[in-house]
Amino acid sequence: MELRSVHDLPIIPIAYVQHKNPMWKRSSINKYTIAGRAEIHKNLKGINIDNLLYLMRNLISDRNIEYNDNRIALYAGQMGKCAITGRKLELSEIHCHHKKPRSLGGDDSYSNLKIIHIEVHKLIHATTKETIEKLLERLKLTDYQIGRINQMRKFCKLNPII
Ligand SMILES: [Zn+2]
């Protein structure tokens, strides 16, 4: 398991806060940093720490370590925001989507996953006109965001919504 805590202080893989650093390699030896809360707050400025800790302590049991690790890394990497709408996500809204679905051979790699809003996720996979209209009404997306949803749908071999 890659997510642990020592004396109740979470150990956060450096990748979670530095994933954009091109020098970082997943196999690097200095993968972890043991940080006190003050240090975490400094490093993860703008991210909801309670949500992050909740995700770390509540792994998805029927998914593997890679999936769970990347789900948390992406939540931090995306600063707790939906990849499509840019909105800050409440804990109950956090969903993790496979760009290339597992049913089509997609894997659990960091680059194949995105953290998105639960209803955006439903919209990406929606197939009935009724559901699509209901979600569009609720989400009030821009044309650009709908375009991105349609890109995601294409990866899933689904027709564009508009
Ligand atoms: Zn999905």
C-alpha cells in the first residue's frame, strides 16, 4: 500500500503535489515525504486537506493500488477541481473517470484517469436523451465544456451530446 500514516501524520507521496514537475519520475527513490500538518498545508495550498485525507483513508476496495493511488494524486494535482468544469468538488461529488474505458482496454494509469464531478461523469456516459437533457439543464455548461465532454464521449465510443 502506498498511502500510510506514521503516528497519525499522513505520508503524502511527493508526486501528489509536484506531478507537473517534468523531472519527477515515478520510480524515484525519494518518493515520500513525512510531513506535519503545517508542512502539508504549505505544500497543498488551495486543496481541501480533509477531503484529501478522507480519500487516502477510504480507498475504493474493489480497485487496485494503482487506481487508488492515482485517484488521490489526481485530486491533489487538479487542486480538488473537476477536470471539465473547473469547479471545486465536494467530497460526495468526486468521481474518477477512465478516459479510455477499461472495457476498451484502458488502464488505471495516471494519464488515463481524470477527477470529475459526479454529474459530469454521468453525462459523459449518458445514453438516453432524457438523462442528457436533465444533466445539461442542471450543469449549465459552456460550449467549451460541452466540447470537452464530447471528446471524452468519443474515447468511450459514444455519440456527441449536441
Ligand atoms: Zn467514467
